[in-house]
Amino acid sequence: MMETPSLDRYQRLREITLDLASTLDLGVLLNRIVHAASDLTGAQAASILLYDEAKQEMRFEAATNLEELTMRGLVVPVEGSVAGLVVQKRQPMIISDAPEDPRHYSQLEQVTHFQTRSLLVVPMITKNKVIGVLESLNKREGQFSHEDQEMLCALGAQAAVAIENARLFQQSDLISELIHELRTPLASISTAAHLLLRPEIPEEQRRRMVEVIQSETFRLSEMASSFLDLARLESGRAQFQPDVFELGPLLEETAAVMRNPANEKGLTLNLQIPGKLPVLKADRNKLKQVVLNLLSNAIKYNRPQGTITLAAFTSQDEIGFSVQDTGVGIGPESLTHMFEKFYRVPGTEEMASGTGLGLSICKRIVEAHQGTIEVESQAGAGSTFTVRLPLKENL
Ligand SMILES: Nc1ncnc2c1ncn2[C@@H]1O[C@H](COP(=O)(O)OP(=O)(O)O)[C@@H](O)[C@H]1O
Ligand SMILES: [Mg+2]
């Protein structure tokens, strides 16, 4: 049975290609590619796996049929999978009866609840490097054809270029911001060191110089580790581990860590956790990082004798928590910038040391769980940060 190449599909491919060139946001881009792939090849689903040469594994980066969190934890070995074969051979492959085919890596199907019947996999190659594969799964009618393969190969080639551009853009952007941010602490350290070399500087002032050096080197090292966290999250290289757990104990445990630092500053930390909360499917460690950062901000930017309230709540389809403080608050002109990287409200530099990366990291983590993070604040009165996560019925 010969298919006639349909003009419609070429037309569609052309439109998609133009569309891909128009975004440098990696997440948006990957999503568009997988939807275009399933659409172009008449498949039930499509996904992108990027190739990690050092680890010899492939990681899901986008899929039309998987939720972000499930997908992020999924790894496919290069040895023993069709995706791996396609990477090694640099050739497309069609598998028409996946359950019976030993080359198909079926171990993930319990996690994804997706039954693969047929599979069309093409390499994504740019500058002679294989960066990953594009897969179409389960042809809706009949089998994947030669024409489907050609279409997907053409899309894969375009996708590879677009992905590489988006990655480069992201990196250059992030790194130039980092370099910019390094200047201030380095300048402070350098000035302090110069002054210390002068014999006429009084003892007390010397002490202050040494403290500057200490706190600024601490800040630099915080910046380095936060920056790496953020770079991993932004490039999609962060791995998410889906755990099933209760939110209450997580909040209690995190509050216990922060109680001492709070009390040392004369602050009271209150907990409000309802008795019955539904269980949550999320990456527990990463959520803990979110709670820790919000609590540490509520401590840093509070007023003397202030309070901090950590509260959990739930409704039919969501669960969440809020961190409320009685601190300096945030003016309306700053509120819209709160989740931008390196942003610090003018004037807070004097209150506490920080990098301005914590809230960007929080936002990335929450969004990887399809959740939202919001801030409400009144200057002079305090702020409330609220995190909401959708409850999934497929626990
Ligand atoms: N609870 C809060 N009250 C007032 N301002 C806050 C609060 N939390 C964060 N901010 C402001 O937002 C900025 C960014 O927060 P974050 O990204 O966590 O960075 P950092 O804690 O390193 O300063 C802070 O520098 C501060 O200006
Ligand atoms: Mg912070």
C-alpha cells in the first residue's frame, strides 16, 4: 500500500518550523515540538528524550501524555532501549509491535500507565552531535509509514537546532547575569583586603574589614551553589523524584530546623496545620527547599519581636501552604519583580545577606509540580507567600 505524500503535511511542517524558530524558551519549545510530532505523524502521543553522554542515559524532557513530575524522574538506559539504538546508529527506527519486540524498553510502562503498541523514533542531530530523540507512539490508524518517518526526521532536525539555540541563549543569559552579580562582593572583598594592608587602620576597623570578607565570601559560596541549582532547574537537567507523603510532617520538620534561628532574632514561629490533609505526590526534598527558603526570608526580613506563621490548607483539588510574616513588607513597585533571579528589594541588602536567587528557585520547583507561588504584601506590615499544588487523583 503506497501513500501519496500529502501536500498538507509539508505545509504543516513548514508552519511548525517557522513557529519553532520564534521561541527561545526551552520549556515552551519542547512542548510545541512534541505536539507537532504527534500531530504530523497521526500518533496518540509523542515525547522527547535528551541524551546525556556522560551518564549514558536518556531523559524525558517533554511528552504529550505525561505530567511534568512523572516525566522528570524517568530515565531510559542507552543500552537496551530503542531510543538508545537510535542515538548510537543515528538512524530512524519503526517498531510495529512493541510488546513483542525485545528492543523496546518496557520497564517504564507501570509508571507511565501508557501501553506502547507501535513506535517511530528519529534522532535529533545538530552540528554532527546527537542531542536526543523524538518519538511518536501508537499510530492512530494502521502502522507508521515511510512518509511518517520522513516527516518526523525533518521535524527532528529542525527541533535539534531550535533546542540547541534555546540552550545556548539560556546559558549565555544566566552566566552574564552571574558575572555581573559577582562584581559587588568581589569589589567589597578587594577593598577590605587593601585597607587591611594599611598599618594606620585602627583595630576596630580592621575587625569590621575581616567581617566583611567573611560575610562576602559566604555570600559568594551561597551564590555558587544556588546558581548551580537554578541553572539545573532552568536547563531541565534537575531530576525530580516523585514521593508520596504528608505535607504536615514536612512542614513541622522544616519549622523545627528554623525555630532556633527565629528565636535567636526574638521572633515567634507559629504552625497551623489542619488535622486531616490529603497525601501529596511531589518531590519531598525539593518542596522542603521551598519551605526552607520562604521561612528563612520571613526571618531575615521581619521586624524585631515579630511573628511568622506557617499554615497548611487544602480544598477539593489543591493543597498548599503559606508563610506569613510581620516584617518590612514589599512595596507595589517591587512586588512584580520578586521571582526574578538576583532581584533584591532596594534597601534589603542592609537587613540581611542574600543572593536574590532563593525565590527564583522556589518558583521553578513549584512550577515543575504544576503549582503556583504568589506573594501578597503591605509595605511596613508584612508579607504572605502562598504555594498551591494541584491534587492528582492518580496517586
Ligand atoms: N518575607 C519577605 N519580606 C520582605 N521582603 C522579602 C521577603 N522575602 C523576600 N523578600 C525580598 O525578595 C528578595 C528576594 O528573595 P530571595 O530570592 O529569597 O533572595 P535572598 O533571600 O537571597 O535575599 C529579598 O532580597 C528581599 O528583598
Ligand atoms: Mg531567600
